[in-house]
Amino acid sequence: MRILLVIFHLLFCLSICHGYRLLGIFPFHGKSHFVMIEQLMKGLARKGHQVDIISKFPLKKPYPNYTDIVILPTDVHLVNNVTYETMQQLITSNPINAVSTWAGNELCKFLGNPEIKELSKSKDPPYDAVFIEIFGAQCYSVIAYMLKVPLIGISTTSLYPWLYDMIAQPESLAFVPNNVINLAEPMNFWQRLYNVVHTFYDKWYFNYLTTQEQDRIIRKHFGPNIPSVRELEKKMSLVLINSHIALNGIQPRTAAAVDVGGIHVQDENETLQPELEKWMNDSKDGFIYFTFGSMVMIETFPYEFLRALYASLGKIAPMRVIMKIPKPEKLPAGLPENIYISPWMPQIKILKHPNIKAFITHGGLMGTLEAIICGVPMIGIPLFADQFSNIDRYVAKNIALRLDVNTITEKSFDAALNAILRDPLYRENARKLSQRFFDQPLNAVDTANYWVEYVIKYGENCLRSPALNLTWWQLSLLDVIGFLLFCITIIVTIVIFIVRFVKEMLNGNYNSLSYSKKIN
Ligand SMILES: *[C@@H]1O[C@H](CO)[C@@H](O)[C@H](O)[C@H]1NC(C)=O
Ligand SMILES: *[C@@H]1O[C@H](CO)[C@@H](O)[C@H](O)[C@H]1NC(C)=O
Ligand SMILES: *[C@@H]1O[C@H](CO)[C@@H](O)[C@H](O)[C@H]1NC(C)=O
Ligand SMILES: *[C@@H]1O[C@H](CO)[C@@H](O)[C@H](O)[C@H]1NC(C)=O
């Protein structure tokens, strides 16, 4: 009996305590992207899996079951190092070009890293699945191909146009706006036309103009017979996407596309300095949190902008403001007394504080998702990249107001502050949206863990869409529609022919009839 129980226990344990060995390769140097990736991988480690990471962001504090096995060198330092001038350059650069070179081809050079090469050559696969970020550097798909284990992609935003085809996720361009252009649903005819043309252009640009270079890099390091990056990425078993229906809207989903929006919002291990906590507790009239994210330095903005800021924020006293400023010594003199500044902030702890009234943001996805999850209304001042479309989406949902960085004045800032602080509409909508975010059968970490285990258990093709085996014209049923049109044409021709024939026969009969009448 005892032995049976032990065996039962063992079997039970094997079925649920089995931790998988997961390898994550994340060479991109954008800190905001890694915020989501880190929380996702830590979440999987908490579920009992062994997580090994290759990235540019080693953990500062050790975390159980999470190991930084290779730390890649960084030559670009973006955190707290983007000035107003650099930002202006970012605005004018072609985003797809930036993603495919700067966040794509250039990162693929790390495939030559001896540790990564060594790892991918192990005969007995040391891992059960390989994770990569799908953005610009899909060349890392080759590691999963070499190890012959499932490949899992992480998208830190909604899918970019060139990421749909790898899992045959339907684009639904009639009602899903391409996320690199700023269009809102519902779209009129011209907007839909723009959406379609832009999407084709983006895909062509990324797939054929810029990233074919990655084929060369892959083959240089792994041999001439390796499939192309486009074929390798189509082996993707699962894609975990930082989106949520409450925010990104409804669209058809293939089984391999799984939403884990908000997975990065974890504050349990964020340290809150007692001094800051006391300051927030003491802000009896409430406070506003102001930050332009992990990269941008507010102190480098034009004097006119900062002056309007000082004037407006000074006026809302006794309400207070807490502002992230990387280099406070660079700020012009005259900072109002109700503003508390610090180079670093435990953002989620601040957004969760009961005294917070609003969030002033550049509209980065991670920060705004945190605000939405905490139910805090926003004033958005978008600066570059997806920030414009993020803020517009929140404006449409009545949880934010938008100001334009180039035209901002003391007056427009005053008006926005007044509205967001006094009109209960924004706070109420933010609260409802927050509630909707949490209302799901499994939380984001459990959802990710469930599908990752599913793919490892049942094999890399268990979620693969049959659409991947069809050509584009089969998929859009062009052949079927063409055939049906052909049949209809034939039938119509035959009918016309018969009608003509019958008519002529009747005419002929009539003629012959009248003719015979005549003779009679
Ligand atoms: C916080 O850190 C501890 C120790 O590193 C870890 O055991 C725990 O799971 C962490 N919690 C979260 C939510 O990350
Ligand atoms: C992972 O964590 C579990 C539970 O804490 C532990 O039993 C296991 O030994 C850990 N595995 C590794 C490889 O550290
Ligand atoms: C900040 O960026 C500049 C270029 O924009 C670079 O030269 C400098 O090394 C960076 N600073 C740090 C600390 O990385
Ligand atoms: C702030 O307020 C919270 C909740 O009332 C309390 O738990 C915490 O100890 C206070 N912290 C400080 C530093 O006053």
C-alpha cells in the first residue's frame, strides 16, 4: 500500500512538477522591450521551469531558476540617454528601416558569439524550447532549428505587419489598422485603401529589401544548407503577444497567437524608498506622476516647453507632482516647490498609490499599460514610434488627453490638467478598463505558462495553422472565386446562346408560318 502511494505520488509529481528547460535569446538593447520579456521569463521560472537567458540586461538581483548564461556586449546606451535632439532624429527616421537594421541585421552578428554557437551544436538538446523576441532579428530562429526544439516568439507590442505571415495570423485589413500607421477603427474607404497599400509596402520592405541580409549571416555561421530566415521563422510554434482585447480590439486569432497583455505589471519586488512613500502618503490633495520613460531626458527639452511645464504644474498646488528626471542638475532654475524629482522611480508602486490622480506620459506601451492596469487617467505627450497611436487609442477610449510636444503652451497644458483632474469621466473610464483587463479566465503569466507547456508537451506543430501550407491565392480563395466566375460565365454564355437559338427558331417558325399563310 505504502509503495503504491509513493508510486502514485511520483507519477503525480512527474505530471505536474516537471519543469522544462527554456532558453531565451534577446539581443535587442531596448530596455522597455526587455521589461516585458524579463517578467514573462521570471513568471515561467516561478512556475518551476529552468530559464536560461542570453541578453544585454543581466538581472541585478539573483532570481530563483533564472540564469543569465551569456551577457551580450552593448554598444548603444539608451537608458536615460536620449536627448531632445536625438529624439527629433528618431521621429524623422523610417521606423521599418530602423527595426530591420538597427534592431535586426545588426543584432544578428551575435550569432557568431562562440558561446551561442557552441550551445546550438549540442547533440542532446539541452533545452525543451527556445524563446526569441520577434521584432527585427528573426535570424535567431536558427537556434531552435539546430536544437530541433519548439520555437516560441515574444512580441512586445501588437504584431507588426511583417510578423503575421509566420504563423498565418489573419491580417483582417478591412478593420484592423496596421500598427505602424496611425489609423483608428472604423476606417472609411480611403483609409482602408491606405491600410492595405501601406501593409503590403511594409512587408515588402522588411522581407525583401532589408532583412534578406540575415540569410547570409545565418549561413555564414551555420552552414550553406540552412533554410532562409523566412522559412525558419515559419517554424514558430507559438507567439506570445503584449496585447489585450479590451485595448487592441477584436480580431480573428489563429491558435498560435496568444495574448498576454499586461504580463509585465509585477511590483512585488520593486523597492519603494521610505522617503518617497512618506511623500506620497503625505500628498493629501493627491499627486500627478510625470515621466517620459526609461530613455528620454526631459531636462534636455527646449526652455519654452519646460517653462510652460513649470508654470502649469506650479498652479495645481497644493496638489503635488512627482517627476522622473535623470540629471536634475541640468534643469533650468525655478522648479515649483510642489514637484518632487528623482532619477529613478518604482513606477508600478507609484501608479498603485491611492493618492495618485493622473499620469503624464510620452505614451510608451509599457508605462501606459501599467497606468491602465492601475486605473489611472493620462495626459499623453507622444514623442516617437508607436506613442502617437497608443495615445490616440486611449483618447478614443476617454481615458487620456493628448498634447502635442511642439505646440504645447501654458494655456493648453492648464486646460488638459483641469480636465483630467476635475472631470470624473476619465477616471471612471480608466477604472472600468482596468477592471476589464483583469477579467479573464487565467492571468497573463498562467496563460503564457499554459500554452508554453502545451506546445512542449504536444509537439511544435500542435498549434500550426493549415493556412501555412497554402499559397496566398489559395488562402484568399482567388482560385475558387476565379473558377466560380468562369463557370458562371460559361453558364451565362450557354443560356444566352440557347435563348438566341430559341428566339431565332421561333422567328424562323413565324416567318415560315407567315410565309405558308401567304402562299395559302
Ligand atoms: C520576488 O523575489 C523573490 C526572491 O528573489 C522570488 O522568490 C519571488 O518569486 C519574486 N516575486 C515576483 C512576483 O517576482
Ligand atoms: C526550480 O525551482 C524549483 C522550485 O523552487 C526547484 O525545485 C528546482 O530545483 C529549481 N530548478 C533549478 C534547475 O534550479
Ligand atoms: C549616451 O549617448 C551618446 C550618444 O548619443 C554616447 O556617446 C554616450 O556614450 C552615451 N552615454 C552612456 C552613458 O552610455
Ligand atoms: C504609507 O501609507 C500606507 C497605507 O496607509 C502604510 O501602510 C505605510 O506604512 C505608509 N508609509 C509611510 C512611510 O508612511
